Amino acid sequence: MIFALKWNPVYFINFFFTVNNPFFYGKLLNTFEYFYFPIAIVSFFKKSF
């Protein structure tokens, strides 16, 4: 998790949600972070811009 912060700033958002709401966002993102969370971020930016 920590080493990912050096090359992927997206994981800072995961850390942010984990600290603020560890009961929901933390468990969800920590479970799917390596194969779902990056896809969710990409799809989010595609819809936004």
C-alpha cells in the first residue's frame, strides 16, 4: 500500500477514505483496490471530462 503511493497518487484517495470512514470505504477499497479501484477512477474521469 505504502509503496504504491510513490508511483500512483490515486492510492492517496484510498488512504483518505480509509482514515475518514474505515468501516465502509476502508474495507471496500482495501479489498478491491488492486483490480477495481483503478478502474473506477478511470471510468470516473472519463465520465467527468
